[in-house]
Amino acid sequence: MTRPPLLVLALAGAFGLLVVALLIGSLTTPEFPPYPLTPPPSAQQLARAFPPDTVVGPVTYTLDASGGDAWRHFHFGRSAVVDSGAWDIAFRRNKVIAAPGVKVLDLGTVEFDSVAVLPGQGYAADSIGKWYEYSMLSHLLTSKRHVYAVRTADGRFAKLEILAYYCRDAGAACYTIRYATLRAAGS
């Protein structure tokens, strides 16, 4: 009787490990962060906006962006998700984009509270790229915990951190963000 080649055995072993990892991931129930969805803003809240030089926050906000093709638009000046009008950043599934005229700067893995003044220059991106880590074992996304500086179209500056991507109310694509509006260096 002939033995199978070593390569076939190695590939079979690797395939077996992959199947086991996928099974473990599918049987694992994620621990949902304790953030409830933020209630929708009132008409009064949506009608008012803080002046661009107003310092707001830090605020923790949780929104459901699991609706397939629907973007959830967030406006820092109204401190809320908005359905129409001006917006600053938008969320859909695992993507985060900036509105036209809004620019983003990744400040890296700094402590959110340590950022007291935002840079006045260097904003280039119109999206927040790969803000997450993906686990092959659990198939879950976790935030890299970067802090992002955002320069809005109306002259506002905000710092933003994505805290979580899951919540009990919506499951996946339920973003919890922490943000604060700040002044930029030189202003």
C-alpha cells in the first residue's frame, strides 16, 4: 500500500484546521457592548445647530447602520443622525465616509482625552479607511481605537473614535462613537 504524498497530508491538515476554526466562530456568541441605541433627536434638536466655534463633548452616540444600502448621516453641529440636509460623516455596514468638503486625518492610537487641540493642516482623506480589525476565529470586527480629526465643511473641527461595531439592539453595524468638537491649532 502506498502512502499519500506529504503535501496532500499537509493540505488536508490545513483544511481540517480551517473547518474547525469556522465551526468555532459560528458557534461563538459575541459579547455585545453595553451601549444602547441613542434615541432619535427631536425636531427642536434637528432645527438647532451649535455655532462652529462651540466646544461640545465628549459625547458617546450609538447608531444603527445595518440597513444594507442605506447610509446613516451624522452631523456634529446638531450632535445627531440626520435624514436630510447637511451632514459630516456617514456609516453603512463597515464603511465610514465623509461628506463632500469634509476631510479626515487619522491621528493613530492616541488616548482620546489626550487630544486637546486638533491640527490645522494635513486633512486629506474623504473616508475613514480600515478602522477595524477582523478576527478569523470569531468573524467579528473590533475597532483599532484610532482617533480621527475631522474638518467639516462649515469650519468645525471634531475628534472622533469608533468604540464598538455591535450592540444588543441591532447586532452588527451598530456603531458606538465618541466625539467632541474642538478648536484647531492656530484658531
